[in-house]
Amino acid sequence: MKQVAVINIVGLSTALLQHKELFLSKWLEKNGGIHSVSPVFPALTCTVQSTYLTGKWPSEHGIVGNGWYFKEEAEVKFWKQSNQLVQAPKIWDLAKELNPDFTCANMFWWYNMYSNADFSVTPRPQYRADGQKKPDCYSQPASLRDRLQERLGIFPLFDFWGPKTSIKSSKWIAEATKLVQEWHNPTLTLVYLPHLDYCCQKFDPAAPEVLKDLKEIDEVCKDLILFFEAKGIQPILLSEYGITAVHQPIHLNRILRNQGYLAIREENGLELLDAGVSAAFAVADHQIAHIYLNDPSLKGAVKSLLEQLPGVEKVLDEAGKKEYHIDHERAGELICIADKDSWFTYYYWLDDQKAPDFARMVDIHKKPGYDPAEMLLDPHKQLMIPRIVAKLLKKKLGFRTVMDFIGLDATVVKGSHGRVDVAAADQPVLIGAGIKGTNLKGTEVCPIILEAIFGATVKEDQDSTAVLEKIVLIN
């Protein structure tokens, strides 16, 4: 077996690698150049990672987005962490069947809890009874968390997501990865570096702020790659999607509400979406949205309504979902795809005064959809820094308070992803010595990594999802 480190640089694309002064641009030329990967549909973190790690399509592994409507519970849930949600064997399961001595460290890839990976670390804040949310992480074995935080300090959660995002979180992950490598020497190391995901959604991809952040992650990658290479470990770089400029937010739930399809419950003068009794509602996730129908008889009418909306490129029914490999029971009865200039919000209220309290907060678990505005402070509020300091002081003194610093103006978001019909320069990339082929499928990433580890070849002209049947060991 050969040791391999897979570094997932979220948002990296050929377009960003045109800056020749970058270490990554020089490194790729020495390591076989860029191999484009046809985007997995939908091009979203949880879906793409699950395809990369299983060699299966979403129709098989069941991860249809970063969240979905859990029909048994009548609740929309995003960013769950149990690996049991992935309904297919993962790369570490496949590798252990090939060689029981194989070990894997999963450093911050998603669905990282309760898996069979030997070592894992993932964000996991503490939610305390007094209302405080404290930065922390979860690990397996549990002692790994303590060792890492003793050496590196508490995981910088608020630099990982929210308006305070910075290179600190990716640096912490990279340094933690190096320590895990030195302490446990795993065969395969999976590393997730999220830094580019922030700036490319906050700013137009051509903005100078993006180049600044690109250079920051380039330095982190340089240090990590040289560390691995010095130990004889082969680095493989990949990304999940490219992020492209958007200008138009589309509020699907408001449109469905105006047609009488949404059920709204009012509490304390604020509105909550009642998904369980809504005839039809949207679970928005970047540039795609699952449309769930509690009344199946409305399918034709809802599809016709959505297809006529400006900014909606396509609405998938059963045949469309099958074509896009997302025909799974967790998927919506319909799936909306935005055009290249648009993206979908989860907003369902018609009056901002009635928006739920969590709408103005960083709260990824309460919102019935993805909200990229969480990365930006409300531009319409004055004296924001003194407001934040005052509320943090109240929390430290034990008082409950709403951290309402996020705005409700969706036009502040400048970049998005999720579509698969994108320019070649905006497709995800795969970079590493010995990798062959162009226009690779997302399902081919898992066999490629296994080949790098086991010195194997993949049989040609077969379905790449049958990973174990395709690996032919030559050692």
C-alpha cells in the first residue's frame, strides 16, 4: 500500500488556477496538470463528497443535498453529521476489504461522525443551557480532540462559518492534519479546506478579495503538500465545484405561498413554515431546490408554475431525476435548477417584520434551507461592531439574547453553485501524479484514489460505481 493524502480545496477551479504565481499553479504542472471532473448533480458539498467517497451516484448513496425534508419527522434538516445517513460503503470500507491493515484519517469531510474511519475530526460546537454557543470539535477517538486542542487551541468555529470566516479555520485543519499524520500515520488522509467557499460567495469571483483569499489558501496548501511529500506521501488535490457569479435571488417559497400552497404558523408575531401540512414547499440549496408535495395531485400545476418563473432553467420530474442520477426517495417530487445568474433562497415570509428570529442569525440547523447571507453582516445596520460587543458581553454574563446580525437582503450574495451545466473553466478539478483521463465522472474519484493507494488498475468500459469489482491488484 502507498500512503495518499487527498486535499479537498473547496471552490477551486481552472479559472482560479490561471494565476501563474501561485504555488498550486506551479505544482500542478509537475504533477500531470489539471483533470476536469464533470460536476456531480447537485454540485453541493454533502452530495459531491458522498459521491467521491463511495463511487456511487446520489440515487444510490441517498445524499440529495446539504439537507432535505425528513418525511418521517415532517422536518427540514440541514448539515446533519451522522455517517449512517450515507447509504453506501465508503472508501475506507472498500479499502479495508482490500487490505485489513489500511487506516484512514478523515479531517473535516462531512458526515464524519460514527463512521468506520480510524481517525476523524469535525466541527461540533457546544450548545450550553444558558444559550451560549461555544467553539469546539468532535473526534474519534475522543481523546484526539483533547490532544489537538491542547496543541493548537480551541478549533476556531466562528472562523469556519459565519461573518467572521477567515483563513484561521483552514490553517487549524491543516495543522491538525499534520499532527494526526505524525501521531497515527494513516494510509489515507482526507483533508477539507473550506476557505475559498467563503469569499467566492461573498464577492464576485473576479473581485480582488477573491485573489487575496486564493493566495492565503495557496500558502496553506503549499505547507501541507511539502509536508506530505517530505514523508513520501502522495498528495492528490481535488475540489467539489466551481463557484460562479450570480445576481438574482429567487424566493420560491414566497411564490408557492402566494398560490396558497404553503402553511404558515405564527408564534409571538413571527412566522414559521409548517412543512408537514404545506401542500407544496421548496427546500432551497444554492442553485437547486427540492420541491416537496404533501398533495401529489398538485404536481402538474406546481411544475407548470415553476417552469414559467424567470431565473428557473429547468424543473426535473421523475424522468429528469433519473437522468440526473438523483431519483431517490429523499429527493423532492420536483427539483428546480436555477439559471447561471440566479440562486434560490429559503425565504417564505412576505413582510420582513414577521421573519423568524433565526432568519437574522447564524443558525444552520433551524433554517429550512441554505442561507449564504450568514457570511455577511447586515449592511443596513449602523454601529454593528458595538452591537456585537454588547451582545457578547450579555451572553458572557449569562443573559439570553438574539445574535441578530445577519440581514434579509439576499442580493448581497454574489456567488453560488449547484448547477452542473457550467463552463469548463468552472468545473471541479482533480490534480495528482499518475492520474489519467479527462472529463472524469464524479463516481471515478473513489477508484482513482484506491488505485493510488493499492497500485491497481481500473478495468475499462465498465460502470465505475462497482468499485471492488473493478480493482485488480498488481502487488
